[in-house]
Amino acid sequence: MELGMEQAWLLPAITGGTFAFLLLFGKYLPRGGDFLAVGAGVATFVVFLFILTDLLDVPRESLPIGKGWDWVSFEGLEIRLGFEVDEITIVMLAVVTFVGSLIVLYSTGYMRGDPRYGWFFTVLMLFITSMLTLVLADNLLLLYAAWEGVGICSFLLIGFWHERRSAAEAAKKAFITTRIGDVGLLIGIILFWRATGTFDISEIIEAAEHGEGLLGDGTYLTLATLLLFAGAAGKSAQFPLHVWLPDAMEGPTPVSALIHAATMVVAGVYLVSRMMPVFAAADPIALDVVTALGFITVFISAAIGLVQTDIKRVVAYSTINSLGLMFIALGSLSVTAAMLYLLTHGFFKALLFMASGSVIHATEEQEVSKLGGLIKKMPITGWTFAIGALAMAGLAPLSGYWAKDEILVALEHEQNIILLALASFSVFITAIYMGRIFYLAFLGEPRDHHVHDRAHESPPVMTMPLVVLTALTLVSGFIVFSGVGEALGFDGGFGEFVYFEEPEVFHFDWIIGIGSLIAVIAGLAAVPYFWGGTGERAHAVAQQFPWAYKLVKNKFYMDEIYQVFLDRVVFVLSGILAWFDRNVVNDTGVDGSAMITRLAGYRAKFVQTGQLPNYAFAIAFGVIMLAVIAFAVEF
Amino acid sequence: MIPLQHFLVLSGVLFSLGIYGVLARRHAVLILMSVELMLQAVNINMIAFAVYFDPEAFVGLIFAIFIITIAAAEVGLALAIVLRIFRNRATANVDEVNIMKW
Amino acid sequence: MDGNPILFIVVVLPTLAGLIMMAVPSPRYKEYIRWIATAAALPVCVLSLILFIMYDYEKSGYQFDMRWHWLSNVAFLGENGITLHLAMDGIGAPLVLLTGIVLLAGTLISWKIDYRNKDFFIMYFLMVSGVFGVFVAQDLFFFFFFYEVAVIPMYPLIAIWGASTDFGTFTRTKEYGAMKLMLFLVAGSVLVFIAIFATFVEAGLGTFDLQALEQVTYSEDFQRVFFPMYMLGFGVLAGMWPFHTWSPDGHVAAPTAVSMVHAGVLMKLGAFGILRVGMTLMPEGAEFWAPALMVLGTTGALYGAFSAMAQRDFKYMIGYSSVSHMGYVLMGLATLNNVGINGAVLQMFAHGVMTALMFSMVGAIYDQAHLRDMRLFEGLFQKMPRFAAFFTIAGLSSLGLPGLAGFVAEFHIFVGTFRTYPLFGALGIAAAAVTAAYILRMLAMAFFGPFNTRWSDLKEMNTFEMVGGGMLVAAILVMGMWPDPFLDRIAPSVLNLPVIS
Amino acid sequence: MNPDWSLLAPEYILAGWAAMVISVDLFFGRVRKDYLAYLAALGALVAALVSLIYINDDKPFGALLQIDNYATFFRVFFCLIAFFTCLISARFVQERVIHAGEYYALILVTTIGGIYMAAAEELLTAYIGLELLSFSLYVLTSFLKFDLRSNEGGLKYMLLGAFSSAILLYGISLIYGVTGTTNFSEIAQALSGNNDDLRFPMLLGLVLIISGLGFKVAAVPFHMWTPDAYEGAPLPITAFISAISKSAGFALFLKLFAEGFMPVIDEWRWIVAGLAATTMVFGNLVAIQQRNIKRLLAYSSIGQVGFLMMGIAAISPDAASAMLLHLAGYVISNLAVFVAIIICYNQTGKENIDDFAGLAERAPFVAMCLGASLLSLAGMPLFAGFVTKFILFQAAANQDMLWLAGVAVLMSFVSLYYYLVVIKEMYLGQPEAPTRFPIVPLEYAALAVLTAGVFFVGLYPQPFFDATANATDLLFAGTSAASVSSGPPAP
């Protein structure tokens, strides 16, 4: 059998099968069946390679290619179980299968000894299945199903150590927050269906481009588009739905690396990229919203990242930051930039998480105030982390630099100079806090010797993926160049492979390129200045602006605001409703009517006085009443 | 011949008196007598109608005879019960006989 | 009697088992009673599955037809006056299957009932007979006959084997719950009775046969007056807001198996009645009143979800979530389009299995802990992983997680609603989000977190509970992954409804 | 023309048997008193069997009685009521009543009165039958000589009965005056003529007759005697009154109005409908508040009267047969209830609802039968009440009385509550003593038979319905039935 795009369904089938097998028989297997999971991961990557080869062989116009089956079909509604591949998909597939396999491998080291070791891999397999389905889905409904699937896996994995109250709460928070976005997504999907009668992505895009039916109505289309974006914003942790992502770090680190850095959280970006023609067809306000939220997210997360002291949380905020950047790119119609960033981000962010995971694994500590000077004890981890951080900061020639550069270029093309300046400023801040976290954790003097003594380099099964990812972080940015792309078998550079409307041939904008590089270096240079030694200068700055520091330190009080909203509005409302139901509907309405009936009976029974004359009177009265009725009817 | 109306008025008056008696009296025997009054009113009606409308068949007359007979039986029966009440409770006033109510 | 007796067997078999049990001397042979009960429930469940499979969906329409002239050619009754006319269509098929599954699961879960278990099973089986009867009756009289047969045993079942609870600020005794439930359900039927009488007169056919009455075209004014009677009357049983309060209170008082049948199946009778009687006989009335039904359904969905959020008692929470989910069913019915009504029927099945599963799990823990306040439990996942997993699956299905039954059903309903009433569709989806909130809250509160050592005596579910729950989980998964067999049967029958065309 | 005396054979048997019972009691004073009960019951049974000879006969006895299916139906019906009453009286009478002979003889005599009311073709005979029935019941009600309640119940029943029969008679006299006859069919002929100047006396007569008969069947507001007489009377007699007095009242009511007053149906239909509505509402509401089981059943029976009167308000061949069906179902259920209560009373001597607490523990079979019969009265399926009520209400709805059927359904629902209260006591209450009741075979057998009847009517009513339909077939033959009813619709 020829293995190609039409067999893309094999990807989720492989992992899905592994999941089912592990679920049923996992506990009877040695090591909880982790080798199966690793095998499945590798197998997906291999299949991905076949698909990629196949994709490179066919002309671009024939994309997407795939295969589907009817899942639900009756008059009025048809839902297909369809899988298809196009060039955006293939980028996501690369991340999911490659990073996914590495992380499964890494987990065999990281999770060693956990009482629910097997269960971890079972859920991980389910997650990868859902994620692959999400990526490959040829229709919005299947996408939504997988979307919820990855959500529930995220829930299960964040809450993996559910004995910890905080983990349980974080899991709940993650699911409910994204679910709020999903309400929008589902409504949006149904609105598209209402207009076009199909869930098929290609058909919807076509209808939107031609303004068919209800989609010709600009308001309707914009509304539906924005609702789609709501779902994307929830999943991709955009303001104001970003609050769940930092808390999600309660989960095991491989989970953070896979789900909350490389794959699931970029699902929103992926969705918007795929639906880009629809966004473009809608009122420009839709894309403005995307850009605006992206910017807000970027600055909020960067500011918070500056003051966080938990190594994983800083990385988490940097993820939010990156996601914001991707949306900024999308807001400027640059699918190329967004997808490139997505790809490279998948590598270096996974790397950062896994490296910090390695730190946590070795020291059992994630507060930077207790770390420091680790680079001597854990050289591989330290250096890989450094490279990841630099890539995140956007230092040339690491992959992050090229991707960020693409975004800035896109901004310059599509938007105004102010936004460009803002974006460049964000690059500066990113450099500062990425530098800071590396500096605090790995350089300087150990702050807690107890922790320091415990630290040791992680086993090879964990460092190996780090090294692989580091290599990719170093080189993956170069695929923007046509030469590199052609060497790998593509038509040209990344921009000529993944694009919206027009292929973008890479050309280096010296002003932006040098400018952003200066911002990065300035940011990195500021780190030793502020946090060197005991970090008095940083403290001094904080004391200079106590209110700002407090605001940022408390994450702009977003959690508190939500909490107040929940406590004061939602729970009060539900409390009132429950009270209303019990006391008004039930005790007054229901019991009340019973009471009235009983009361009527109680009153009426005293007619029966026991006195015979009264009885006789009743008879006489009855006769008279009947006579009155009779004559009234008659005359 | 006396017009029928006279009989009817008489019987109506008697009947009403009977009803009044039943409602107003408290002694069981007096109530019984009032009922008898009502029955006599019926008899007057029956006989008058029989004579005026139904001279050959005189169903009304037979009816009247039966009513008299039955009324007699009724009184006998009622007095027996009243006697029992009086024996057991030393009163035949119906408003004092009200153990059972509500 | 002529025709295929298989439906009659399904209806009568449970009652027959009850009669056999009557012959067993009670206090000494409790074990025999249990075995007889299981031995009766198993074939009934299998039969219902066989019926579901054998239903020829390519032919669609009514199948397994059976008639027995019960009362005919007297007074106003003509040739077919009142016939025990049983037949099953594609809408009835999944519901019969649902009843069979819940019956067996409930029987297994009631295995540990010890106090007068003979009487319990007799009543329980009688109730199930009634439920089966409603789903297959094709005669208005017998529809109601079975309806009330299903209702009567609820009273003793709740009042004798139920539990009274003190909630601090208020108490709910089992007598109160039982009495309210019984009176409420019969009160609903008052309106339906009146409407039935009127329908019979208006049709003037001298028969109560539904299929004959369907052929009649009733005047529009007549439909407008009497459809709401069907709608509200059956709506009471379907937990329609604001006539829903019997449901949570009844659940709180009821023993586990009864809650399962009650929420899982009995509430479906109401929605089924609206569909089978109200909408089938009076399509124009349905059209006229559909907006009202939509408003009531959506209100129920939102109101139930918010009320559930405020609950701390497991059963109250599930009870209100049932109100919410039945609100979806009503919404689906009110769409009056193919997709929405399909969704409503799917939701009947989906809600049936998941709510039965939830109640059986609550029962499993209540029997050990004698408490149902979710605040008191913590970290149950560590002590009872299977139990918690089952509960979680039910909860996830209820919040509409794709791949589980609830999503398939709710999705159809939302899609259908969006076609006619987009705003209400959006509200419905919002209610689903609220559902997610309270379900996850409950999971996080009771199943996650550090284990509360107060409960270190709790044991994992016993085998019977596991088998019973496992069946329901399987049903949830099958429908969630592969709804085709259900839709194959439901869709053609829905398409035949006059209200669609 | 000599009347055919053979037509009255069942009555001879009953009367002769009554005399025999008295004589046996008189001459064989030592004989066990419960044997008298069996003897009397046997008499009633024989009379019932003999009555079956006349099935499908339609012969007049003079111009006084008509022995047709209607009469046969009620003959069998009343005789069976008497049969069960005698049976269940056995233990009660043995323990609490002196003069057992008279007691049983009076029951048989009452039956004759009832039969004459049903068979009567003209007003005088009907009246005599009515008084025969009433007088016997007065005596039976106050049969417990030293029981104040029995005395009081008898007195009230008696005096009010006399008062109301005077009213009835006055009404009869007016009708006689208007039509010049007392024969039902001749009354109908006379009324169908155009006689506007006699409207007033005719209407007055109708009202008075309805009031008088309303007293017999206990329609509100003529019902006042019912609770007191029920409470005061010896328990088996309460059962007997509730069964026979009502049925006979309705037999006469239905026959008189179907045969005699059909031409003026528009005049009285609304009166009866109003009376029916008032009766069912009042009876059921007050029943909720009762604590004594006999009073509860009294009010519940008043509620049932309301339902039955619907059958008269909606008079038509359909409604009439439906009414008889419900009457039969009601009487069977009611008798079953009373048998169960008597069994308990014989054991405990108490008759309040709370005294039934824990009956399910002490006598499960009795509790089950009582529960079934009560649910039957409430109109729940599997039991007689459901199908009979359903048919009756539908019949009313068929005659443009949907509103009345609606009220009836609602009140039927209200009635469920107080029946449930009794059931609740039986199954949830704590018994005051944990001992089991001894099983009395005869009483249990009677209870079993009646409960079986409740189930039988509920599950297979066709034979009963056929019987009632046959019974009422000829009622409407004389009048222009077609104008009132559409008859069975063409299939």
C-alpha cells in the first residue's frame, strides 16, 4: 500500500489503538506499556515523513487531500469523519509527531517511579490521538470534537497529581476557562453550518470567499468568525482567557512541554490559520480584534513574566507571550510568520520546558530563589536551556530570531509603525525576562545549598531529547531561506510553502533585522545589570514603582477579578436560583397549591356541624338553589 | 266546583309550614310531625289532581292511600329510634344529638 | 390477539417475574429473590437489545405490530375501540433499549437491598412494565394505562426504600418526596386526560387507536387549544420548567435503582408523550406553540444548570442537571425540524444512560458513607478509582464531551435549534458551559484533592455495581462514538412525523 | 289481564328467605349466629342465580314493573351486594349485635326494595321500593341499640330521609298533576307535547324530584346525612349503604330520567351537571381532612356520586352504560375496601386512619387488597377504577360535557391524595403491636374474590361493559334517543 496523504487517518489510528490497548491491558504489561507509547510516537513520526514526501510530490492546487467516512448522515445533517492534509496541517503534524515522540521518550525518564506511570502514557496517547485528529480534521465538527478531546486530556494531565488540591483546581480552571471559549467556537461552527449547510472546511472557506447565502451578510460572517476566534483565544490562552495556562504548570513537566507549549495551545493559532480566508473575507474588525488581543496578551504576559520567580511559570508566561505574537502575525494576515513561529516555538519552547523539567526533576524545586549556579552541576540542561532561552528572546541566528523577524516584517507590511514599535519593545522585554530566568537559575551563586547539593544531571533518556531539540532550535530557523528549503526538497523557503494568498519569498529587512537584534542584546545586557549579585537594582526599580510592581506581581489581578465574578455573580446567581426554586417554586407554588386545597377542605368540612336542623336547612337551601338555577336557565 | 288552584295553594301552604317546622323545631317528634304535615300536603295535591285530571284511573288516590300507610310506618319507625335516643341520652332534642360532626 | 407477540412479552415479562416472586416466601429466601430478579431482567434486557437490532430501519415505520381487541363494539367504541395495540417505531426502539439496559443495571445495583427485597423487586418490575408499555403502546388508552402503571409503584418504592435527608435549613422526608412525585405526575396527566377526551370526540372515529387518530385532520383552533394541554401535561413528567420540582426532591428521596429508572427512563415518557401524542396528532398546534415550548425548554436548561451549580448534595445536583438536560430535549422537540427532533430522541437515550450511571454511582457511595454532601468527600479517586472513573465518564458525557453520548445528542439539538431559533441555540450552548462548570467543580471537590482519611473504610464498588455501571458506560461510549445505529432508526421515523413535513 | 307472577321469583325467594332466617333465629335460638349469615348469604346467592333466568327477557309486570335486562342487571348486582354484606357481617354480628335474625332478614328485604326501584315502570312502585329500601336501612343503621353513634346516625338518617322523601313526593305529585300519569313512558309522551303554561309546575316538580333522589344518592348539598350515617352505622351496614343505597338511587334516577324526562332534557341537564360538579368538588375536598376511615369513605363516596351524576347529566345510551360500568366498578372496589376495614376492625376495634399504621406488617394480604382497592377508587390502572372512570368521562365528553369531565379528572386527582394517605399509613406507619392478624378464611376469601373482581374489571372489562350496555339498551328505546346520542360511530 502506498503510504501517503490519503492514509493520514493512520496517524490518529495508531495512537488511538495504542491508547485503547494501554487502557485495557496496560496494567498487565511490564513498565505500564511505555515502550508501546514510545513506539507509537515514533511510528507516527515515520508515517508523517511518508505523508510529507507524498505532499511534496503533488501540485499545490490539489491540496488538501484526504479521506473520510460518513459518521452521521440523515436528511438534514451530514457529518463526516474526514482527515485531510494541506501545507498548514503538515507544519502542525511535524510539531505534533516529532515533539510528541521526543516527549514520550523523555517522559519515560521523567515519570519514572510515579505510581500512575502507566496511566500517564495512556492519557498521553489519547492526547496525541486527539491532537492529530484536530490537526487532520477536514471539517469543523470533527475539529471541535478533537478540540474538546485535547481539552479533556489537558484536564486529566494537569490534574495528573490530583492528590494536590492545587493541581485539581488548576485542571478545573483550565477546562472551564477554555470551555468558555469553546461555547463561542461551537456557536461559530453552527453559524457557519447554518449559512452553508456543511461543516467541511474547504467548502466553508469557498462559501465565505464568494459570499454565498448568509455568509454574504457581512455582520453574520464577522460574528461567526469572531466566535471562532473566541474558541481559539480560549485554547491559545489569549487575554482575557489566558489565566489558566500558568496554573496548568501544576501538571508534570512533559505535559507542559507537549500540551501547554508545543501543541495544544497552538491549536488556536492553527485554527485561525486554516480559516484565514474566512477571517480575511469578514469585516476587517475581526482581524483587528485578533491583533489587539494579541498585543494585550503580549504585554501582559511579558510584564508578569518579568516578576515571576517560578521557573516553569516564567516559561508559561513566555508561552502566552509567544502565542500573542502568533496572533499578531495572523492579525496581519501573515500565515507564514505565524506558522513559522509556531514551528520553531514548538521546538524551543518544548526544549525550555523539558530543560526546566530536568531542573525540577533533579532539584525537586522550581522557585528560582532557591536555585542558582546550576550550570556547573547540570551542564547539558543548562546549556540547552540557555539556547532555548536565547531563541525565545530572539537572538540571531537562532530559530526564534527568524520567526520573530517574519512577524515584525508582516507588521510593517500590514499595519502601522506604532504597532511595529510596540512589537519591538516586547522583544526587548522578552529578552530581559528570558535572560533573567536563565541568569537566576543557572548562573550566579547557589542560593540554597541544600537544593544545590541534591542537583545532578538527568539521565540520558531525558537529556537526549534536549539535545535533539537544541539542534533543531539552532537550525530550524534557516528554513526561511529558499536555498535551505530547496535543499530539503521543498519548493523554496518556508514562505513559499506556507502562505496565505501570495507566496512570500524571504528577503531580509536590514532595518528591522538589526533593530530587533539590538533590542534583544540590550535586553540581555540589562539582566546582569539588574539582577547581578543580590539583585538590589531590580529591587530598587520595584520600590520606585510600588503600585506597578504590585499590579504586575499579582498578575493584574485577573484571577482575583474572575474569582470575584464567580463568587459574587455566578455563585450568587445560582444560589438565588436554588433558593428561588426551593422556596418560591416549590414551597410556595407547589406546596402552596397543595396547602390551598387542604385549606379548602378544612374550611368546607365545618359545614358539617352535626346539627340536624342545619342538615335540613342544607337540603332546603339546595332545593331553592336548584329551583333558582332551573328558572334562571329557563327564563 | 272549587277551582284546582285552591287545593294547590292549600297544599303549598301546608308544605311550606311543614318545611318551616322541620327547620325550626328542635324536638325530634315535632320534626316528625312537620314531616307528616308535608306528606299531607302531598296527599292533598295527589287527590286534587286525581279528581281533576285523572278521574277514571285514580292513580292519585291510590298513591295517597299508600302515602298514608307509609307515613304511618315511618312514624312508628322514627318513634322507635327517638325512644332509643331518649333512653340512652335522656333527650330527644336534635341539636343536642351531635357527637358526630365534621 | 394477532400479530407479533414479542413486544407483549417484553411488556409483561417483568410483571410476570413479579408474580413469580410473590410466590416465594419472603424473609427466608432473599437470595432467591435476587436471582429471580436478575434472571428476569437479563432476558428482558437482551430482548430489548434484540428488538433494537431487529428493527428493520430500511423499512422504517411501525414494526412488531400486535393487536388484541380489548374493549370494542360497546357504547361509543367501535370496531377497534380500545385495542392493546403494541408496535415499535424507530423512535421507540432506542427508548426500549434504554429501558432494558437501565432495568438490568438497576437490578444489579439493587442486589444489596435487604429490607423487604421481594416487595421492592415486585414494585420495581411493575414500574418497568409500565415504562415498556408506554414506549410501545399505539392506543391512547393503553398509553395512559401504562403511564400510570409506571407511576403507581414509585410511591411505595420511594416511601419505603427511600431516604429522608436533613439539609440543615430544610428537610426532605421520603414521604414528602414520594407524595409530591406521585401527585405531580398524576396532576400532569389531568391535562392530558382532558385533551385525550377532547381528541376522541373531535375525531369521532370511535377508537383510541393512535394510528387511526393520526389520520384525522383536526381543526386548527382545536389544535391550538388542546396541544398545550398535551404539552404541559406531558411536560410535567418531562421535568419542564416550572413544573420540575418533583424531580430533584424525588431523586433525593428515592433509592438508587428507582432514581435510575426515574431519571433515566421515566422522565423520557413525558418528552416521548409530547412527541408521540401531542406533535403527532396536532402538528399545527405544535407549530403554534413551539416558541413557547422553546422558551420553557431553554429556561429549564439554563435554570437547571444554574440551580445545579448551587447544590452540594450529589443527588440534588444530578436532579437539577436532569432538569437541565430534559430542557434540551424540549428544545429539540420545539425546533420542529428533523435535526432537532432527532437530537431530542438521542438526548433521551443519552441522558437516560448517563444519569442512570450517575445515580448508580451516587448510590454506590451513599450505601457505604450514608452521606451525599460532596463537600465532605475528598480525593475519592485514590480510594475508589473505578468508581470515580465511572462517575467522571458520566459527568463528562453530561457536559457534552465529544466521543460520549451527551455530545452527539446535544449537538443535534443545538444545530436544530440554530436553524429555527439561533438565540436560543446560543443560550443552550451557554447552559452546556455552565454544566461543565458544575460537573468539574463536583469532580474537583469530591474526587480530587488529598484523600480525606475519614473515608478510609470505603470500599471499591462490588461486582454487581461494576457490571451494572459498566453496561451503562458501554452504552455511553457506543452512542458517543458510533451513533449511526441510533440515527438509522430514529431519523426515518422522525421524518414521518407530520410536524416535519 | 293477570300479571305474570312468575316474573317476581327472585323477590319471592328473598322475602321467603328473610322470613326463614327470622324463623330460624326465633325457633333455633341456640344456633350459632354466623350460620345465619351464611344462610342469608346463600339466599341472596340463590336469588342472584334465579335472576339470571330472565336474561334478555322484556316483560312487563302489570304496568308496575318491567323485567328486562336493566332489572336483571340490578337484581344480580343487588343480590351479590347482599351476599357479600351477609358474609362479611358474620363475625361482626356474632360479636357485637343482638337479634341477628332480623339483621340478616332486613338486609334481604332491603335488596327487594332496591330491585323494585330499578325495575319500577312507574312512580308509585318506585316510591314504595324506595321507602322499603330506606326503612330497612334506617333500622339497620341504628341497629346497635346501645351505641350512641348508631342511634344518632339512625335518627339523622331517618328524619332527613323522611324530610327528603316528602320533598320527592311533592315533586312526584306535581309531575302527576302536569302529566296526569305516573307511568314513565306516558310521562315522556305527555311532556313531549307543547305545554308552555305548565312549565312552572313541571320545572318545580323536576327540581323537587332531583332533590329527593339527590338525597338518596347523596349529592351535595343533600349529602349531609351520609358521613354521620356511615360513621354511626355498624361497619358492614356502612358498606351496604354505600353500595346498595347509591346503586338503587342511581338505578331509579337513570331509568326515570332516561325514560320519563328525556323530552325535557334541556330543562334539567344543567341542574344535574351543576349538582355533579358541586358534589365531586365538595366531596373530594372535604375527604382530604377526614381522620376517621368511615367518614373518609363517606366523603369519597360523595365524590364518586359526582362522577356518576355526570353519566346522568350526559344522558345517552353510551353514558348510561358507562355509568353503570363505573357504578359496578365503584361498588366492587368499595366493598373490597370495606371488607378489608371490617377485617381490621374485627381485630382491633378501631376505625381511625392512624389505626391502620403498619397494617402491611400485621396483615400483608389485607393491606395489599386494601391498597389495590383504594387505588382503584382513585382511578389508577390495573384496577377497575381506571377503565371505568376513563369510559365514563369519555362518555360525558362525548355529550359536550368536556368541562365537567375536566373537573372530574381534576377531582379524581385530588382524591388520589387522601387514598394515598391511607396507603402511607399502612405501609410506612409503625404498628402499635407487632402481632400478625389471624387469618379468617371466609373473610379473606371474600376479600380475595372482591379484589380479584377489582383486577378483573380493570384488566378485562369487556364482559362487564357488554352487560351494562345490554342493560341500558332498552332504556332509550321509547324516546327519541337518536336526538341525544350519535350512538356508536361507524367504524
